[in-house]
Amino acid sequence: MSNAEVAVAPRSQYVDFWNSVLVPKFVRWRHVLVGGLTLHSAKVFPTLAVRPGDKVVDAGCGFGDTAIQLARLVGPSGSVLAMDCCDGFLQYGRRDAEAAGVENITFLEADVQTYPFKPIHDFCFSRFGTQFFENPVAGLRNMRASLKPGGIMTMIVWRGINDNPWLGFAKQVVLQYLPPPGENAATCGPGPFSMADTGVVTKQLEIAGYKSIEFEQVDAQVFVGKDLDDAVAFQLAVGPAGEVYREAGKLGEQRHDEIAQALKAELTKYQRPNGIIMDSSSWKVTAKNPE
């Protein structure tokens, strides 16, 4: 397992935003963004077309939890190339893989949209990463370039904001107190719901050269906080509500207490013994590289 693979390339404004703004926030909320998605991933992973001995790419692997799962699926005779544009995430993946004794992963800091892949992989996977491609068609085409003829790409993308109350409700609440972000707001890319429309995504995949495109709806609960305070702080740091709050600047700080109270009032109904649990919905999108 490589612990210091780096692909040097010019960084886009979106990559810079991820590294400078979002990585510290995601690290702070890792218990939600990794642990919180466990139930969702549990529905997806048993259905993946991955076999022992396969060579796999995990595109936009984040903290590396999916890469470790994939590495266990392919076994010691297989391998995983785990890529992300943020080394701040990969550090956790390297550490966790080493602690788990998983040695068939190479963690690589690189932009999936531009990395010069060799067409040697059987499977290319991405969980909630492709939605942030600056150029979705180019990114998807480059993922296909990693595949052998007949290789399979599977990406997990969020369905619409109304299908994901764990992210959508907080934005609606915060917008009652703060203005929407302006056109010049700093951004991480197209956003978490940019691939919710199956018609649009089908066309993107077709233009990128894929065949046999299929969509499967995945509904699962997600953990969004240990308690009400934890869940409120998460919503105001990450996701659509977090963007509104961040861009409001001082006004957001001034109205923080009333916003937090309004969010708590809504979140109370989702309290469970193990924390705040809400509903989520995604598409499992599968497509093939032509033979």
C-alpha cells in the first residue's frame, strides 16, 4: 500500500475550495459523514459487481472507508486505487487501512477528471463524488478510461433535495432567517443534487461513451448527529443549509441562536435512542464500458 502517492496537476477553484474550506469541516463532522452513511452503504455494497481479484478504482474516495470495503471484497489478489483531490481526507484512509491490516490499496491525491488512467481496471466506483465534477461528462469519460473493455462503473448519487430531508429541511429553515447565497458565492462544484435527474445523467453517460445504463433507487436512514446540538451544528457547517449560513457571514452569526432553536424544534421529531436519525434517498447508477 502506498502512503504518499501524489499526481501533480493544476488545481481548479473547486478543488481549492474543497481543500481550504470543506476539508476542515468534513474532518470535524467525520462521525456523521462516514458513520452516518453506514446504513446507506450497507444496502449498496452487497449488490456491487465486484469479484475477488478485481482491479478497482474508488473515485473521490474521501476518508477511504469505501476503499477499505472494496479492498476486502476484491481480496489480496485484487487491488484498489483510491483517489481524491484532498490529501486531508486521504491521510485518514491511509491510517485506517493500516490499522485494519488492509494492504491492497494505493491512496492517490489526484483529480479524477484529469488523471491519466490506464485501462486496466474491472470496476470503477464512486459514492457521492461525481456530483461535484466541474465538467460531469469529462469526469465520467475519464472514469471510463480507467476500465477494461466491458468494465463496469457504479456511482451512488443523491436523488433530489425533497427526497433527502436530512439535507433539505435545514435549508428551508435557515432561509426563513437568512438570504440565499449570491451568484458569486464560493462553491465546491455543481452540488450534491446535480445528478438527481435520471434523464440528464443518462445523456451525460451516453455522451461519455457508456452503455447498458441502469438506475436503482436506494432508500435508507442516515445518522445526522449524536444529539440535537450536534445535529444543528452539523447542518450549519455542511450541506445546503451550511452554504446559506456561511455566505450570510455576520448576519448568520447574529441570528445564530434563533436559527438553532428553529432547527432544534424540527429535529426533535427525529430523536432516537442512538441519536438523530433521518431519511435519505439515492440512485445507484450502473453503466458499462463497451466491449
